[in-house]
Amino acid sequence: MKTRTLLIDDEEHSINRLRQLCAAHADIKIVGEAQSGAEAIELLRTLAPDLVFLDVHLGAMSGLDVLAALEPEELPAVIFMTAYETYAAAAFERDAVDYLLKPCTPERFARALGKLRLALERGGTTTREELVAAWRQLMGSTPPPSAGRLDGLFVEDAGRWIFVDFHSIDYVEAARNYVVIHVGKRSLCHRAAISALEQTLDPTRFARIHKSVIINLCRVESIENDFNGAYVVRLAGGAICRSGQSYRSRIQELLRPTLVRPRAPS
């Protein structure tokens, strides 16, 4: 069965890229394309596709606005494909099958389609209504691995987008409406709230030690008490971060496994 697919993106080069990615999958049939929110709503209603690849930013409307304008029975399976990682949580709240960040590799694209195919295989679907019911049931029982936690993020730097693997981050500090991500000797400015970025980071690897600072625990070389109710954290590479007094208990929790040791036998 061919999966009738609609492509929605306000940039022509992104539409072209989607066409190329879809061309590698014989079961995907493109039935329409749209570059604005209003056009997208009209095509979703008239074509009733099985699947839509949807950008977040569509000029005056967002992809989330497009979905909100439709009745539940009008919604196909949705895979977001966008340059903005900060909308992932909202996308999965709308039952998105997956959330792809541009530029998307063919391998990552194939994994997203694999989720949809798994729903088809489990449900033995033959109609659009059954397909939608199947992937919704699948997503309801199996939380997507990228929801709320990504492997990295894209950061714009000097006119190009750079992928930053979370494991490579030394520390992050807030700067008004931005965060500065420190990776080795590089400092990348990214428009996001530090609290929002904190939600995407693995809490077993990263710790917020100040209202404006998050550190990678794997990069810590030493932690010292400055005797003013705070700590001085030295990271590999030479960076020094100071904790806030209200985060003192958090650091003490980190230290406790190394401070509490069994006594040596007498």
C-alpha cells in the first residue's frame, strides 16, 4: 500500500530535499505540496493524505497552528521536519510520529518512516482511518526516544548551522534571551532559555549549579568549597564555574558518593 504523503514547508529548497528523501522509499507517494499555513490546511482537508511532513515555521502561521485548525478526524500521521529543536515537546503533545531536525540524513529519515511502517505492520492497516488509529496507538504505548531528550542540537554560527553533540558540551551559561554553549575552545550563542535547554539534557550527565550555569559532570576535574556557601567547579580544559548558594545542596548530592566512604578495618 502506498502512503499518500503531503509536503509542507515554506522554503523551496526544503521541499526539494524532502522530494529527494521520499524518492528513496517506494511506498511513499507524494500527493501534494504547500508552502503556507492556509494552503496546507486546504490541502489537508481536500487531499486527506495518510502522512504529512510539516515544518514549524510557515510565515504567518506555524505548523502547530495548522494542526490546531483541523478536526481530529482530519489529522493524518505527522512528522515534523524543522530547524527549530525547541518545539519538540509541543510537537509530541500533538501526537507527532517523529521530529526531524534539518539537515536530516537519509538514515534518520528512514528511521522516522520505520515508526510509521511498524504501526502498519502491527495493525495490518488497509485504510487511512486504520493507519491513523494504528500509529496513534503505537505512539501512545511507546514514548518516542526524542521526545523531551535529543542527542544534540543545531546552533547557527556565522551563517551556517552546526550540530552540537550534547556529549561534547563542557558547560552552558545564560545570557539574557540566549545561552552560550561552551565546547572546548569554542563558544556558540544559541537563542533559547537555559531552563528550556535543561529539559533536553540528560540529568545523569548534566547538572545546573547556578541559575545561569549548567555543567557537564563528565568534564569535572575538581570541586572546591569557597567557604562562602558556594563551590568552585574546575572543568577539563581549564574552565572555572561557580555555583549559586541555592544550588549548594545539589552539589553536595553529587559529592556524597565520594565523601561517604566505609572505614578501613583497624
